[in-house]
Amino acid sequence: MDIQNSGGILVRTAAPSDRTAISGIDTVAAAGDPARRAAVRRWCEEGLVLVAEDPSGPLGYAVLEYTFFEQGFVTMLMVASGARRRGVGSLLLGAAGAACTAPKLFTSTNVSNLPMQRLLQREEWRAVGLLHGLDDGDPELFFLCPPARTGTGTAAGATAGRA
């Protein structure tokens, strides 16, 4: 899957060889967290990562899995600090929706992560649940992608090229 927007940002499925560059833009992995580095390696090896890049290198990535009740789930969405506010997150969410082969696509974020919540609201994802207990004092909000924006919806590619 390759999607390019009008700003020259390409979204493609990451290869295992992309893991070092992707870890470099992931704030947790870049800080040396071995579990996150291992997760990025595994995600890349399993073909679960969509990476957004321009000629300067990776700008962000999303992980699309099917481990949430056999539905699509964006497990991770990370945009490099220098690439924020450029539409990279929107592009990655659109690409994840277009790539999703399950009837539904979900994601979640902490209540404290207001930038992610604003992105999901702009992209018309609907809040569908709240879970306490994952992170002490910071519940997890769950969101559902609009059906028309998934690979099984009628307008799957409609948002994939938007940035």
C-alpha cells in the first residue's frame, strides 16, 4: 500500500529494515526503552506498520493490528515532534482506515492525551468507551472510525490522501 498526498508525504508499509529509523522518531524508543524498541522491531517484521515519510525520512508511523476482538485497532500512532501540525497524523489514520480489512476500526488514547483526542475528533472518529485501570489515574478512551473510512466501507480511499 502506497499513498502519497499533495505535500509529497508518502505512506507505505514499513519493511523490517525501517525499524531503526522508526525507533528514532518514537519518543519512547528513542529514549532507550527496550520494550518499545522490541515492539517496533516486531511490528515491522510482521508488516503491521504504516510509515509516513518525505525525502528527509520518516515523519510518523501507525500500527494496525487485528487483536481487538478480531477488529482493526490502531495500536500506536506516533508523529515525529518536528512533523506535527502538518497533517501526518490525519494521513496515517486515513491510510489505516483504507488498509483495514475488518468491519470496524478502533483506537484508544489516554484521557490526558488531548492532541490525539483533537485529531480523532477532527477525523470524525466517535468516542465509544472509557476504561479505567490500565494507567493509574489516566483512563483510556476508545474511539471508532467512521465506517465509510475503512477498507470495508464505501468511501475507503476518500480520506487516505487528505493531509
